Amino acid sequence: MNKYVGRFSRRDFLKAVAAVSGGLAARPWLDISYKALAQDVASMPPITVLINDSPWFPGFAAMVELYTETTGNEVNLDVTPFAGMLDKTRNATQANESEYDAVAITEQNIPFFYNSGLLSPITDIDSGYELDSNIISYGDAARWDSDLGINGPDGTLLGVPINGNIQLYYYRADLFEENGITPPQTYDEMEAIAEQLATPRLFGNANRANPIWWEFGAYVDSYGAPYVGLNAETGNWEVGFEKPEGLEAVNRWLTLGRTWAPQNYADLGQGDLIALMSSGRLAQVHMVGAAAPNFDNPESSTVVGMMGATVAPGLTAETRSPRSGMWVMSHPSNLPLERQQAGLEFVKWLTTKDNQVAYTLAGAIPVRQDAYEELSTDDAVGWWTGAFAESTPFIKPETRLPETPIIRDSVSTRMAQAYVDEISAEEAVELMGSEIRAIMEDAGYSMG
Amino acid sequence: MKRKTYQTILLNGMLLIMVIMILTPVAYIFATSLKRTADIYSGTLLFEPQINNYQEIFTGSRSNFIELTRNSLVVASVTAIICGIIGSLGAYSITRLKWSRWVNGGILIWLLFVNMMPPIVFVTPYYLWTRSLGIYDTPFAVVMAHVVLNMPLAVIMMTNFFAEVPKEMEEAAMIDGCNQFQAFMLVVVPMVRPGLAAMGVLVFVFSWKEFLFALSLTTTRAGRTIPVGIANFVQEFNIRYGEMAAGSFFAMIPALILVLFAQRHIIKGLTVGAVKG
Amino acid sequence: MTQDVLQSPRPVADTPRRILPNVLFGQGSFKYWALAPLVIVLAVLTVLPILQLLRMSVSDIQFVEGQLEWEYVGLEYFEDLRADPIAMIAIRNTLTYVFFAVLIETVLGFLLAFAVSRTRALAVLYRSVVIIPLLIPPVAIGTMWSLIYDYNYGLISTVLFSLGVANPPLWTADPDLALLSVIIVDVWHWTSFMFLIMLAGIESLPVSLVEAARVDGATERQILQKVILPLMAPTILIAMMLRTILAFKVFDQIFVLTSGGPGTATQVISMHIYKVFSEQFRLGYASFLSLLVTMIMTVFVVFYLWANSRVRSRLS
């Protein structure tokens, strides 16, 4: 019997299991491939996986159930609050022997763990393993180039993507249709739509304020002023806020974030944005893609069936730059090989195409382009899986450096101050520019 | 007489206002626990109560709230008892038993220092120690950490209450033939019962609500406590308000009963034992 | 003097051979037995982590190839402090927060404790109600209060909207009100802490003194001012000291409620230390900040201890 530790909704879980089996019934070919696939999976000792509780967790848990059922391999889950994931992973990888055979690592912690040498290269566990070309790259999130100290296509394979969360643009399809509006591709169009649809009972747009970093990253990237970027020609690192476009990106964010937003715009977190959208008080929002299944849940949402989604807008249609906020699964290096192999076997099983389709139907966010494309016509999840599929070529992940958390501190602080006029936009840009430059120089990067 | 009635009314009026101020948010938590998420998002004051959130946290083989509550009660009670014993003995020894200034000053300063440290300092060492001792993921591991975290509070509170006890009481007892331990148990402890009870309650409370160590030193339902279960409702980008409210409200009840029972029990001897100076 | 005689009938500094049995089994041995468990707990479980912290505060620590590497850097972290965009703001906010929260909680806690000690009816109700806020995990307290404060769907604005108020306060979204909002939650949460200690203090007071004053015709107010307050002063100061240290460490509650915003209005230092320690994994700088905050707390603690010794010497 598998055992689960943390709290997650049983109702969601049952729904997820039902969705998986329902999906199987509706797609007989899938059922067959499961059985075929199960035979490919070697019999393995029980494993323990560190995973966080989240809206996509029930989908993950349903797949774990299915894995055990079809292969007989047992999986225990340590379901940990999101806030505790980093410390728990760090502790486990420092002990004599890790308690976990596989750990889920969120994108923003990738640089630390990849750079630390605490994880085993996947090819040391299974020398024949290759990342399937249908698994989306997310800026080479699976690989670490230790010479450059960033993710790179030639780097060592240290993790396998298991959750493909990115940013999406959500809108109220019913209102858009009513008013003859087509979904926007640029910030200008977003502003026009906000102006057109805003009423005292409906907010035209809202941005996440707690913290201002991830979504704002899509703005600076679209303006060509990323927080930091490597200039391929000179080999130097550059700071986006030192370019004039940096200030333009800030001003655009402030306008879209404040003008048509609820009065408490300075205190909005992702949960608030979901609440505003779910209760029908928000016309459009640029937000986390993994929230999509929330809007289809009649328990919490009054806009079921009224939602649409597409690629998050940019300065121009071509420069749209949604960021990813995905997860990889890795195996600590302080484990005997058999345990790493048992962990990897599960990850391999989870990332096959058919299983990724089932994973999606169960409420999780897949990592394969073919899974997204196949589901983009699905009645239930097609409205958002289609938007994910469409976003893939535009995805622009953050430059993942070990120093990124310090840079994040500077950006989120200064932007928060500018958001409530504690300092001006110009001052914020000035401060972010000089602070980021200092952080990079201190860490020894060559700066232009 | 008239003034007294007036004062009683004033007094109870003030206390009732306090009761209302404390209970309004609690009532709100209870109301939230009966709401659908859609009702929480719309902010409506009128809603159709439903018990789904409670069903979520209790029913089914995968639910672990009962175990978390049990673990929390065990951890908090054992921590309170250990801190109570070690803390009172230690506090009594340093306040009353003629240690040099260096000894009692040194211990008090060290305790304050421990208390002022951000607890995260202890997390990694304790994780590694409990793993190698084989008590990782048991309530013992959490108790160990909580005893350390709460020892400063226990000792410092008790030094204060022991200092209030008149010296003559012990001296008289010892002239009557008690040894020091007997004088402590039979004369001093009964006189500090209210303080002891307050200390015990506070240590219980701090252990009950502690999150960081409860998270770091456990991994399964064998060791996890309520705050970890509650924190799981704060997710990567969403908060499960209804279940969190239900969990918090439910978990409070057994703890409250236990605390009131223990408090009564500790204080009861007060009027019997105390020979007030 | 009498106690000394009782404790050690023989001169202690006799010979080393005789001291040990005396410590273990002699008549005065209780002194040692009583202290031993405390000393053992502290020695075994706190010394190493704290020494490690001191060492970390002057070191740079990195993972290289899966191993922790330490490098001595001396006082370099003063430079990091100068470059830190949040630390000083957070320390200032923390001081404001601590000052007002502790002050309000002390006054309210004392008044409530005094009131409850004067009443017989409903005393059980009051005692149980007071404990309730302490039994809710801080994460849940932060979350539930964020629902109460929320402008769009929170309790306060819903009530005010329905009463016809057009622009209810923004609470945690208003830079001018945010710190106050957070302090209100703290007062709701922690006044009970002060109450419990002070009630225990009042209950431990010699009943005869109060009775004597009453017989002498003193009013309740005079009893409070002339008898109870002076006798309670040491307890009040100790409670304030403990609460001050706790308030410096406030974390989950604010993290969930505002995450430090809007702007930097509710950034507090413990939140920042956690971020530096955990997210940024700058163990050295985080330890340095911890020691810095400990020094600031020490100023408060020394004040309380000094005041305590003054009131005690006046009492005796």
C-alpha cells in the first residue's frame, strides 16, 4: 500500500483517478499501451519521493497509484509544504544517505542544486538514458554546464522535467466574444482591452505584486532588457536595467498593474488573482499556467466554461516571452546506485507520452509537446493545453545562476517600492541596475 | 456597596469586550471552514453551510489529520512535562542554592543567547543528529528540538516565580527536618503552582504551534504534527482556505481541553498547599 | 547564613577526594542534581550549533562537488550589509513592530489579568477563551487574517460595504496601514501570552497584603497602584523581556499576511534572515545578520534585567 503524508484533497484525488481511468476508457489504444508499457518497467524496490502539495499534486498522486498498480513497484510520497521543499532537499542531500530516492526541484532552486554537486548525473544511473526530444527544453533546464555555471545544451544531464508549468494569458472568453475582442498579443492591446472592459464591478487587469519578479521577468525579456544576459559576441554579462528599455518595461508594468486593478493592487498574490478571476471580477490576467484547472472546478469557480487562454502578450507579437516555472526530478548523489535506478525508473515511466496524457487529464501539467498537442482539442482541458502548446516556441526561462536568488531580492524589493511610490520608477531602475551589477561583479562574472 | 456593583459591571463589561474581540476572528475561521471556496472568493456573509472541508480532512484512508493531532498532543505534552521538570529544578538550583554568580549568570546568559538565536541555526545539526541516532521521523526527534527551544522560557519564568517565594519558608521546613529536595517539593513547588501552570501551558502552546522543526525532523505521519499539515494548505500559488480553517478549528479543540484540564489540575493544590507569607 | 550551615556541615574545600562524593550523595547534593539535567541539555544540544554559527559568521561557505567548503573571510560581511537593500529597513520595521506590539500587549495583558483575578463569575470562560488564539498555528493566523483584511472579499470590507461605506481601508495593501495591520494581528495573537504570565504573577502574590490594604480602606484602584503593581513589576519585566525576544523572531504570521509588502512596509528582519539563509544559501552572511540582531536584542534584554534588579532591590 502506498502511503501519503501531507494533506491533499481526497476529492481531487478521486477525481484525478477517475479522470485517468475515464481517459483510458475513452482511448482504448492508451489502455493497451499502458499494459505494454508496464511490461517494460523493471521490478524495483520501494522508493520514496519528495514532492510538494500543490494544485497539480492530485494528478501526480494518481499517476503514482497507476504506476504501482501496473508495475507492482511501490512508491511512498513525502508530501511537503512548498515552503519547506528547499530545506528538506538540502538536508536530505547532506546526510550520510538521502532518505529520498527522487526529489522534485522547482525551477528557481535548480542553479543551487545543479551547481552544488549534490545530485547524480542521470547518465551515471543509466548510461543509455536520453532525454526524449518531445520533452520541452525550458532553456536546457535538465542540463548544467559546469564550465559556464549555467544551464546549457552541452551540460550534464542532472534532472528530468516532470512539471511543465509556464505563464499564460487568461481571459474571459465569454466577455471577449460578446464585445468582439480577439485575444491580445501585445501590451498595447492588453491596455486597450482593459480600458474597454473595465467597469466598477469588473477589473480590467491585475498583476501579481507578491513578489514582483517572475511575471515581470516576461516584461523585461520582451523589452530586450533581461535582468542579466550573456552577450554572445563579447562574452560579457549585461544588466538590462542599464538600457533605456529597462525603464520602459518598468513603466509598462506599473501602468498595467495599477490602472485597471482593484485598489489593493499592491498586495495581490497569485491566490488573490485566482480568486478574482474565479469569482468573475477580472477580465484578463497574465499569470501562472498551472492555475488553469482551478477555473474548471465548480467548487471554487463561477466562470467554468467561460475561460480562454493564450500566449502571454509582449511588447510585440514576436517578442512575447512567457517564463517557465517548472519542476525537475533528480536523484541525490548520496544514494546507492540501486536506489537511484529505482527512482529513475519511475521518472522514465512518468514521462512517456501516454502517461503524460493521462497525467494531464488527472489535473497535472505535462512536460511533453506531443501530449499538449494531442490534448489541445480535448473538450475539458483543450482550452489551456492548446495555449501551452502554442507558448512553447516563445518560452524564455530566466537566466539561472547561483546568484539569481540575490538578484531576485534586489528586483522584488525595488519594484515593490516603486509600485507604491516609495521610490520613483527611475530610482528603482537606477538602484536595480547598480545592485545587480555589484552582485555580478562580486561573484566574478566578466561584465560589459 | 453601590460602588462595588458598579465596579463589577465595569469589570465584566471589559472582559466581555475582550471575549468578543478574541472570538470574532475565531468565529470567522469557523464560518470559513463551512464555506465552499466559491463563497470564500465572493466574500459573501450569507452562505449555505456545508461540511465538505471537514470530510476532506477526516474521511478516507489517506487522511492523516487524526494522526497529526495525536502526534501534536503527544509532542506538546511531553515537551511541557520535560521542560517543566528540568526547567523548574534548574531554575530553583540557580536562584536558591547558592551558586557562584558566574555559574548562575553564565547559565542565564547562555539561555538568553539560545533564545535569541534564529531557530533555523539548529535545523541542519538536529536533522543530521536525529538521523544518526535513529529517532528521525518520530515524535522524540521533535520533542528533543522543542525542549531546547522552550528551555529558556521555562527556566527564566521559573527563576522569576521562585524569587518571589520567601526564603524563610524553606528555612523553616529544613529546620523541621526536611532535606532540600523535600523542602523544594513540599514547600516551594506548591507556592509557585500558578507560575508552574502558566509555564507549562506556554511551553505546550509553543510546541503545539512550532513548524520548522516539526517539518524538518519528520517525513511521515508517524512524526508530523498539526502545523505541518496546516502549512500544506498554503500551496505554491494557491491557498486552500476552507480546509485550512477546518483543520485549524478542529485541532484547537482537543488542545484546549487538555490545556484547561492540566491547568486546573496544577493550580488546584494552590489553596491547600500554600501558607501565604 | 543558616542555609550555608545546613548545606555543608563539613567545610567543602576539604580535599578533592571528598568533594566528589559530597556532590553526588552529600546533604547539599540536591543543588547539583537539580542543575545537572539543564546543563546537560544545554551542553549537548546547543553548544555545537551555536559555536558553528559563530564560525559561520566569519566564513564563506559553499558546496563544491557535494562537499561544504569553508573559507575564513573575517569581517567582510559588513560590506554585504552595506549593499543589502532590505536589512536596514527590516531592522527599523522590526524595532517599530516590537516596540508597539510589546507595549500594547503588556498593558492589555496586565489589565485583563487584573480584571480576571478580581472576578469570580465566568473566570473559567475567560481563561479558556484567552488561550484560543495561542493554539492556532501562525500560518493559519496569517492566512485567516489576510482573509479578514482583504479588500475584495474580506470580512471587514464586506461588512463596511454593506453598511454603505464607499472606500473602506485597504489595511495590508496600504503602505501607511500595513505595519499597523500586522501589529493588530500580533496583539490579537500574543496578548494572551502576557495575560497568562501576569495572571500567574497576581495569583502568586501574598493574599494577606491585598487583604490588609482592603481592611485599611484602600480602593481597588489604590490597591492596584500601591500594592499589586509594585509587587508585580519583576514579573511584568520578565514577561516583557520574553515577549520582546519572541517578537523579534516573528516570521510565519507576517510572511503569509503581507510577505513584507506593500513596498517594504512590513519587511522584518527574521524574514530576511530566513531568505538569506535558505533561498540565497549565504550561510555566512545570514549568521552575521543573526548575530547582529542578537546584539540589538541584547540591548533590550540588558535594559529589562537592569530594571528588574532595580525594582527587586527596592522591594526587598
